[in-house]
Amino acid sequence: MLTPRVPLNPQPTGEIIPTITTLGTVVPHNPAQAQAPCGCQHHAPAPAPAAPVASRPAVQLTPGALLLLVGGGTAAVLVVGTVLVSMLLAVAVTAGALAIVALVVRSLIASEQKQHRR
């Protein structure tokens, strides 16, 4: 119901779309009928660029760069691990505090009910 409807053209119309020349006049363009030059400015396709010569690998790792990469990865793992452990500890402390509060409230409700029975 709310989906957009895109109009479809099941059959091609055969309509030729005119091109605009440099003079601003509209000339219908149909290269299949062009026995004489059509007056359009057709350009030859650009030549493909030559493939670069791979004389060495794209990334070179020196021993210093490798040590820096390993050290940075280790630091990132330690920081992420510390954050995750601290979040887990916060959840555990919150759960423990809620459990203690639940026991205290339960005890207060039980003692309140015992006093009303007497």
C-alpha cells in the first residue's frame, strides 16, 4: 500500500533522442544510417594506461615498523580488554547491590507483615 510505484516501459519506443551540436542546433543522431559524416564530434577511445611495473611489494615493513605495529596492536588489545573487564565488573557490582537491596526490602516487608498480624 505504501510502496512507491515506478513506471515501467515494457517495449522500447524507437524514439531517437537528438543531440546538441556546438552551434546550438538540434540534429537527430542515428549512427546506423550515417553513410556520410554526421557532423558530431566523435572521439576515439582513450588508450588504456600501461600497467605499473611491480618491482617491489606495495608495503615494506622494516624491523622498526614491525615492532611499532606489534606494540600498537598489543596496546589496543590491552585497552579494549581493560574496558571490557571494567564494564563486566560494573555489571557484577550493580547486580550484587541490587541483590542486597532486594533482600533488605524482602526482610522489611516480612517484618511489616508480622507486626500487622499481631
